[in-house]
Amino acid sequence: MEYTLVTWIMRGKVCIIGSGPAGFYTAKNLLKAHPSLVIDMIDMLPTPFGLIRYGVAPDHQDTKNVTNEFTEIARNQRFRFFGNVKIGEQIPISDIRPLYDAVVLAQGSSSDRRLGIPGEDLQGVYSSRAFVNWYNGHPHFVNLPVDLSNVSSVAIIGQGNVAIDLARILLSPVDELIKTDIADHALEVFSRSKIERVSLIGRRGAVQSAFTTKELRELCKKPSFHCRTLLSEFNLSMTDASKEEMANRAISRKMKLLHETVVSDNESVFTPCVDIRFLLSPIEIIGNADGYPSQLVFQRNRLEGPSQIQKAVATEETLKEDFEMVLKSVGYLNYPIKGVPFDLSLNIIPNINGRVSGENRLYITGWAKRGAHGIIGSNIIDASETAHAVLEDLKNVTDTPKADLKDVLQSHSIEFTDWAHWERLNEIEVSAGKAEGRPRKKVCSIDEMLKI
Ligand code: NAP
């Protein structure tokens, strides 16, 4: 799609870097509020939708329906998509900024928090980001060497909603997974899985678990596996301060659900099962002769401090348990972009209401703005704030129209995809999926995508 001369001449040429929910909600706000503003959206992958395509669990197809709304936005005559363009790697951001009246960064969080313990880099220890991207067919993670044929116990460190997604997917029967858009390579690996036990390990207590009631309920209601919580750990975490925290209605609902999973410590284990564990911090991952995990060493914690800010404090007690795979699900981190300020202590791009601090007409939205927390819908308010800042500042733009991104990319010999390319790829994936009774069959190789 080419812009007309009229849209070029009128003010408001915005670039959004990143095509996940934060980017699309920002585009929606801008297009709605400004009658002649034009948007170029750039993504490093040939495909749009970022976290929706590669982060949302494959059995959560309803959540992915938000892409219908994003597709409507992308079909607007004032919107163009440029996929397969790696800002900072193929072209510096300093070459992009002069082309636009405003540049909005919406690139999400592309790094992982580390545990900082021995054994963390063994084979068979994966970050949740890598593992989730792998089963969702992210082209950069298709070669993750996952083998579940010798794995019976998996430890997931962390108790957020990503950890819940991982536990549910790891124990879902293959005849359920086959009805989703999970990547074919993952389906093959899952079909050989020997996993019987998945442990969700929290360093603090039941009340402080980061997962939400809805996600916990879905996990507990799965007919194909049990969920259990050890009575001793549950009780140990119920300090007076924890009881105070239960005054919160959302927490008390979650606690009611968790309470239904409590079993006495010596009750026999029925597998497959999810063990929800509390007050444990891993201090070492012990490897076997082949360099894969065999055991995890934990320190037992106790809770200390006032309600809402209780901390896990190490006790003298340590314990060792057998695990053949470890997934680190302790939160995502933002990664600095060359030429853009970065606050290392807060791990965000410093900003005031979406305006990047100390920069002219550079904006930020999504996880890189507020940290890696919140659901997809959290981006709506966040994006609206950033779009508002852009629109306010556009009122003062007086300089002349800029060169076109398309020409600049061509001059750098960058092979980019556009929205029409995505629509073709989408059609191919959906019709291949339909033939197998699935929502889509993902193409996972960039080379293959580019041939379409
Ligand atoms: P999260 O919610 O921040 O949870 C991180 C977990 O890791 C917490 O339990 C935290 O415990 C623990 N942790 C952090 N550092 C640790 C360490 N050094 N050792 C042991 N444990 C550690 O992160 P997330 O699960 O990655 O989720 C990110 C965001 O995406 C969240 O807002 C989540 O709700 C959202 N999400 C939503 C859905 C959904 O709606 N279905 C699905 C997936 C993700 P402490 O509390 O003790 O720090």
C-alpha cells in the first residue's frame, strides 16, 4: 500500500517498533484520534502479533482472538507493516528516527531474570521464555534441544501465570495438544514425554503466589492430572502477616482453591500430578554425567516482615530432590536498545507517561515501559497514555515530511515483509490447520516464511 500525497503532506507520521499487543493498542489509539496520521509498524520477525503468536499458551485460543481486532487496525489505509526488520542489528534506530514525527518503542521484554546458582546453564535447564517460544514455534527457538523421553520430573521455579501455563502444557495429553496451534516439532517431542510430576516451586508462601485464581482454577480442574499442596508447607506459610493479606478478596478466593489441593505430607502420590510447593529456593542444580539435571538442592525459607512485603529468609534446612528438567519462570527482563536510555536498576526505559526521558519525540509502551507484568488487556490503558503523549507533541511538529522507510530499507538491502505477505501466510497456516482439525499449522522457519 502506498500513501497518497495528501497523507504525506499532513502532519503525523509515526513509527511503532514491535507488533505485539502494546504496539497494536497504541496504533489503534493514534489512528482513531488523528484523522490523517499514518503509521508504519516494524517487527523483527516476518510475522505480526509478538506475544500473542509466540507467548500465549496454545490451548488458550480464545485469548488469541484479539488478533481479529489487530487485523482490522492493520487493514486501515493509513497503516503499513514492515516485518523481518531488525532495528539495532540491520539498521540503527538513529536512522529510523529522522524518518518520523514520532517513534514509539513497543518491543516487549526480550531477556530473562537469572537465578544465579550453580548448574543454571546445564542442558535441560531452560528459561520459561525460551521454552514457551519453542512450543509456540518462534523461529529463533525451534532448535532448542528439548527431549522429554527421559524426563519424569520437572521443576518449574517461580509461581506466576507463565509457570501455570508451563505446568498445564507439560501435562496435557497429546490428543488435547493436537487440537491447538502448538508447533509441530513440540507436538512430536510431547508425544514421547515421560513426565509424571511437575513441581511449581515458590520461594515464598501460598498467599504470596503470583498466579491468579482463574489460571489456578483451570489447572486444578484438568481431569488428566492432580494438583496437590503439602500440608506442612501450606501451614508454614500461613504467618499472621499472611492471614492479614488474606483480607484481600482475590487472594482469599485463590486460597480457598489452593486449600482444596492440600494433602498430608505422607499421602501417596497419584501421577501425573502438579506439586505446588512453598518456601523453597533452589541453591544448586546438580548435573548427571551427560550434563543434564539430576537433582535440585533447595534451601528451606521462612517468611519474615510485615503484611504485603513479607520476604523469604533462608533457614538452616536444605533438601535435595530428583528432577530431570528445570524451567526458570522467574519473570522476564527488558533488554537495552543501543542509542536509547535504559534504567538498569528499574529494568525499564525511563519515561514520563510514555515519553522517553531526555529524548525528543521518542516514546515507549508495554513491558519495556512498565516492567514485565500485566495481562494483554493491561496494555490498553498503557497504550492510551503513550498515544496521548504522542498526539499532544504532534501539535508542535513543524518540520518537513521525511523520506520513506521503504526506500531506506531497500537502500540497506533489507528484505522486509508487508501485511499482504502476512495475510497470505496466515491463509496457508489456517487452511493447513483446518485439514487436520486444528486452528492453524504454524510455519516456524523464517526462510520458509519469506518464500511465501
Ligand atoms: P510473575 O507473575 O512476575 O511471577 C514471577 C514468579 O517468579 C513469582 O512467583 C516470583 O516470586 C518468582 N521469582 C522471581 N525471582 C525469583 C527467584 N530469584 N527465585 C525464585 N523465585 C523467583 O511473572 P510471569 O509468570 O513471568 O508473568 C509475567 C506477566 O504475564 C504476569 O503479569 C502474568 O500475570 C502475565 N501472564 C498472564 C497470563 C494469563 O493471563 N493467563 C499468562 C501468562 C502470563 P516472588 O513473588 O517471591 O518474587
